[in-house]
Amino acid sequence: PASGGGGSRKSASIEGIKDIIAVASGKGGVGKSTTAVNLAVALAKTCKLKVGLLDADVYGPSIPTLMKLEGKPEVNEDMKMIPMKNHDVWCMSIGFLIGKDAPVVWRGPMVMSALEKLTRGVAWGELDILVIDMPPGTGDTQLTISQRLRLSGALIVSTPQDIALIDARRGANMFRKVQIPILGLIENMSCFKCPHCREKTYIFGHGGARKTAEEMGMEFLGEIPLEVEIRSSSDEGSPIVVSAPSSEAAEAYNEIAQRV
Ligand code: ADP
């Protein structure tokens, strides 16, 4: 990833981190967290980078489950939280700090102060890249994160469905408004691959994401199929790039990691 890229932005980066990229989606449930996790692990294992993963989805933190991490982070002598590591990636999530079933019923300012702690209150050390699993949508939190951290770029995840692509456009426009470069669009759940006959079914339509990317001048980074193994490996905390590294999905994630 290109270093720096601050340009005329007034935002500040986090000490010791070369690049910060956001994985975003206009809608929830399209596979943003799954993509963020698999890309972070691919960047660490395949691209041999020092990688951090920040769960900024404060209302629905899923990184602890997806990365099979639990417990509370320890604090160092500077009172900074030490991130937790699995699959070669250093992780931080609000999920480590609150109970598993506790609802997060915070208003905007509390969310922002929590995110401040989860970014600058963490002893990240020297990282090549910090991947941020953003909250879904284009609200205040997303805007503030984009402006306060010096994001090198944003990746947009969408399903091929029109209704998701409309929101993906909104997400892309939000980043453009605050001058964050868009690294590209990833189509998740592009087709269903039957585990028996391997035939492909385009449940959510076909070609829409590529067309949207073209229309909006974004790079189309690749397609991830809808596969049982992606879901089951995620639930077990062993992302598909680790559990089935030679699968088509893992290869697609590795290719995207090499391109960003
Ligand atoms: P988001 O972060 O956008 O809310 P998640 O990454 O949490 O979405 O994914 C929502 C659900 O869909 C999860 O259960 C996840 O395992 C599943 N999922 C995501 N992508 C795929 C895929 N390509 N194939 C199968 N299941 C998927």
C-alpha cells in the first residue's frame, strides 16, 4: 500500500503505523468483517507484512469470534492496551472490553471516545498496515474515523444485489467527500457454489458490482463466492485463508491482499 497520502487532510495518523486502510460497506451483513479478517490474515501470511486489525464496529463487534480471541487485553507501563494476536495479526476490539451479550447503547460521543482508546490508547508497535473493520453505513462515526485517522485508503465490500450496491455507492461517495482514496470494490457472495455438483448459481444477480465499480471509477478487486466453508471457518475463528489456503476463496483474498 502507498505510504502517507495525507495530502491537505488535517487528520493525524497513529504513531508507528505506516498505512491505515478501512474495510467498509454501505450495508450490514454483506461480509465486511469476513473480508477484513481474511485480508488482514492474507496481508500478514502471504504478503509477510506486520498487520493490525481494529474492530471499529462498536455496535456489533465480531473480531473476537472471527479471530478466536478472548479475555481482556493487558495494559503496559504507559497505560496502553496490548493488542491480542492470532493468525499473525494483532487485534483490538471493543468486544474484549465488554461482556459478550452486553448491548452497546452508547450515543455518538461515547462511541468516539471508545474509538479513540481503541486506536491511540493501544500499544500497536511498528505496523506496516492497520486494517479497520468499519461500522456499516455512512454515519457520523464512519466520517469521524475517516477524518481523524489518516486513512491511506478504503475498500468497499458489497454483494451483487442492487440494493447493496446503491449503499456501496453512498459509502464510496462518503470517502470521496473527505478525500480518502478508494482502493476498490470487492464483490462478496458473488455466486453460490453447490458443494455437491460445484455448479454456480448467481443468487444475487451477476455483473452488477463490476459495472458499479466501472461507473464510479473504482477498481474492481475481485469476487468471493458464497460458500459454506467461508461461513463455517469464520464461526470457528479460523478464517478460510488459514483453514483452506488453496481454496478458490482463499486465493481470491490473497490476490486482493497483493493488490491493495
Ligand atoms: P458484515 O460485517 O458485513 O455485517 P459478516 O462478515 O459478519 O458481515 O458476514 C455476515 C454473515 O455472512 C456471517 O455469518 C458470515 O460468516 C457470512 N458470510 C460472509 N461472507 C460469506 C461468504 N462469502 N460465504 C458464506 N458466508 C459468508
